[in-house]
Amino acid sequence: MADANLFPDEAGFTPRPAWQVIEAARRQYLTGELTLPTTPATRIYLRDGLVYFAERTSDGALPIRLMMEGVITREQMQRGTVIVNGVEHVGRMFEADPTIDRASVELCTELFTDDVMVAVATSTVKSYELALYRRHPSGIDRWYPHSVPVTGRQAESQPASAPAVTETEAAPAPKAVAKAKPKAEPQPAAEATPVRSEPKNNLNAPPITQAVPVTAPAAAAVPPPPPITQAVPVTASPTTQVPVTMPAPTAQIPVTAPRAAAELDASAIADEVALAIKRAFAGT
């Protein structure tokens, strides 16, 4: 049984992938429980067309699963859970125990949902069940207060009718514009005003477009330098040898060794002594 027909253009339901059924419910911004006959059966919970939780009928209670994943402790689960008619309600978990890490709990719940959605997306279903406005028994829809506003859905339905309203409102507008056109004819006078504003210049400066005479630079009169090919006089190389008059260093000059003055005196004295001795012996 379905409270709403997701495929009104079809006489009967045609087997199709589960993702097509889910998207049909999302496009209609439905709120409730969508059950798909998979093995095991899959329950998808929507709020204003947004899927906030999905589970299999074989999954355990959400508080137990959160504790098994380690995002909450047993004491936190006991303080944050309210049991009503045998159902564990965790919609007020964060208000009951501020020590619970809300970001970790919400992320873990989103991973549970993603796991189920990915697994069931390509499964072919032969039917579906839709219970409008049925909430998840654990009350986790209270964790997501921000949903698609009703005004947003109304705005999407208005564009189809909005053009008709604008066309009817814009019909009398051309009449008013047609009447105003003759009144706006004296515009050529305004065009002549920019031309008359030029004589106001007391300096009577020439327009900017006139060319300014440019005199030839003084450097143009200097004769060009001689070409590089002209011969340059070259002086004698510094390697020329100068004649030297000095004799060759190998030529030997005879040098007489001078006699010492002491040797001359000694020989003369010896000669005189010898003569004296001879005289002495001769006289005897």
C-alpha cells in the first residue's frame, strides 16, 4: 500500500531500480517512510524530500549501534535514551547529556545511511510502500531541525504562472511609453551643446590631434666616423735590438798581478845583508 503514487503517468508499477523510486519521492518533497521489498527489506526515512536515515529491518536499535561503534559510552546511552512503549527514543540525547560528542554521533548515523543507500541503489524492486509523515521510531529527525522550507517549494511552482502575470501587467506599459516618445523629441538641442562648449577655452589651444613640429637633433650634423677599413700607422716593434759596443763576455784581458810592497822591502834588505857579510869576511 502507498499513500502517494510516485509514478502517476503509469497505469501500474513497472519493476525498476530502487534509486528511481527514491528519487521520485525526493522530487515530490515527501515526508514519511519509504519501504522497498529488498532482502532484507529496506526502510528509507525522508523529511521534505531529504533522506535523513536509512536502515534494514535486520539492523539493531540505533543507540546500541552507536555504542558498538564507540561514539558513545554505555552511561551516555543510558542518560540520553528515553524508553517509551519499549522503543528507545534518542531525539533529545544531546540535551539530556551535554558530554556526548554530537558531531561524532551525527557522522556515524550518516555513514549508516550511506551504507544502506549504496547497497540498495541498483537493486530492482517490484513494488514499494510509502507511509506519509511516519517518523523514525528513535526520533532522530529532531537532530536535523533545518529542513527545506515550504516557501521554497512554493517558489518552484510559481515560475510557470509568473510569466502570464508579467505579460498582463506589461500590456499597458507600451501605451505610456508611446505617449512619452513625442515629449522626448527635443533632444537634438542637447546634442549641440558639446560643440558649443569648445569656444569657452580662452587660450584657443589647438586640438590635441595636431602634430607638434619636431626639430632635427643637433647630433645629425656631426660627420660620421671614418670607416674601420682605413690603415693605421704602426710604429717599429719594440723587439728591435740595439748594437752593443762592449766586448764579448768571453774575451779575456791580460792582467798583471801587482807585487806587494812588503815583499819588495824584504828582498832588498836580504841583498844588503848578504853584501855586508861578504865584506866582513873579505876584510878579515
